[in-house]
Amino acid sequence: MIYFDRHVYSDSVKELYYNKAKTQYIKLDGNIVDLMRRIKDIIGKDSFSNFFQSVNSEDNFKQLILMPANDIKSIAEIIKKRVGNKEISTKKMEYRNIQRLKSVYTTGNIMQKSNKGQKLNILLTNALGVTVCPYCNRNFINNRDDKLGSQMDHFYSKDTYPMFAISLYNFVPCCSICNLNKGNKEFWINPWIQENVDENEVKFDYLLKSLTDMEITIDGGSKRLADTEIIKLNAGYQIHQIDIKDMLDREVKYSYTYRKELQEIFKNAVNKRDETAYENFNQMLADDEIDYLIHGNAVFTEDIKNIPLGKFKKDIFSEIRKMRDC
């Protein structure tokens, strides 16, 4: 999973987005005072006061639009609980002024609104600094001039939770395949919320069935695996067996003997510069440099948000290295 920095959007970007959202909502005859009253009815008076502290409806509207992902999650859980306990009906989501929030996204097409010639969806994606899909870590989502390279997923579906339809931190730019597979289904792991990161990470491995057949396997926490099932991640990654075969072929090509020869070259290069450095020659560093030359940067970098298959290649390389040490 690729996580987003919750502070990534500058105050100017947030203010710009809020003003666009408010303008479109009013254009669609949205009534902010009635909207906030309806939300209070849905989540309950006590819960409402926990998330919306102002007595001014417009201030609370701004809080809704720029609400942190953790608060969105908390309110979504309150709604599910109240619906489950039959305290409220899902029909309350059909209130006109709540549905108009969704209309800002659909009819109002807010993401196509421009600022200085740049569409909002492109501006927001660029501000995130992410060029690879956060859900699958396979496909590029970078923009091409004025063409959006990603699709905007609503982490909490705009159909089920229309009150979050234009909340800034409910948007997750992702690839079209993940967006299509996810649809209105709910994920457990939110790219905007970094919690239990190790537990919620996936681990890639491979299983050799024969000399010519293998299977890529994915392991991890139950919640993360449930999310991967929704977007069919395992099936999507099977095509990358060819990448594993390539990495294994490189291990054979650059054998132990070849590596030792390269290490001697490194040692001699160091010796020519500094005899003391030669005595302190770091064997592990030499191994890493050789691996870098053979397998590239992807197997070492910790920041995978702009490297397609970054996590996959790191995990597979780790397994290959274990075999080498046996």
C-alpha cells in the first residue's frame, strides 16, 4: 500500500478546492444550513458536536469539505452503527441537500473545473506527488499535459455516503483497473490513514511448481488481503512471473565467481586511492553495489510511491538473496 502524507496539500490548495466546492454547491441550489441540520440528524447531536464545533453553518460546511480522513472514517462507522441498530434509515441519505453534494461531483463535474488553466483533478494529483496507483503499485497514474492519468476513487462510496462525495480527503487517485474492480465496495485500508502499517502490508513470494511453471503468492494481514481480493491483485500480478524469471536468470548469469571478480575490482580501485580504506573494505557494501548494478534501484529504495512493482521487486529480491546465502 502506498500511503499519502496527510499534510501534503498546502493551505492554498485546500482553500482553492473549498471555494470551488462551495461555489458549485450553491450553483446547484444547495442549502448549507439545511445540509448541516440533516447531517446532525443522521449522525446524532452528540456526534455532530464532536466533529463540527462552530455555530456557523458555513464554517461547518468547510469542515466537512476539508475533513481529515480519520474523522471521515469515524463518521462512516457511526452511520453504519446507527443504520445497523435501526436508529436511522438509509433513506435519510436521500435528503435533497445531501444528494446535492454528490451532484457537485457528477452534474457539477467539479474535478474538471480549472484554476489558471489547470483542472482540479490534475492539480490535486500533482500535489500528492504520486505517479503509481496506491492500491496495486503496478500501473502509472501520472498526468500527460492536460490529460488526467488516474481516476478519482471515492474511498467511501459517494452512493453509500453522499455526504463525503466532495470531501477532499475521501479522494484517492488510482488506476482505472483498480477503480473499476473496487466500485462501491468498502476497503479496510485507507491510503490517507497510516496505522498498523506492517500488519497491513502485503508480502510477495513465488512458488515453483516445476522447472517451467511458477505461481506468485501474496500474504499479509486479513484486512489487507480482503482488499486485494476486491481488486483481484493476485490475478493481476501473475503476469509478472516473467519479471521473477528475469531476476533468477540474472542471479545465474552473475554467479558467485563473477561477483568475487567484481569485488576484487572494487577492492583494487579502493586500494589505489587509500590503503587504509582497503583494509576497511566493506564487503556488504560491495555486495549491495553489485546487486544495484544487476537488479536496479527498485530492490533497494524504501519510497515505492513512484516505482511500479516496487514492493513486489523488493520482496522477490529478498527471497532470492536468502537462497544465495544458503
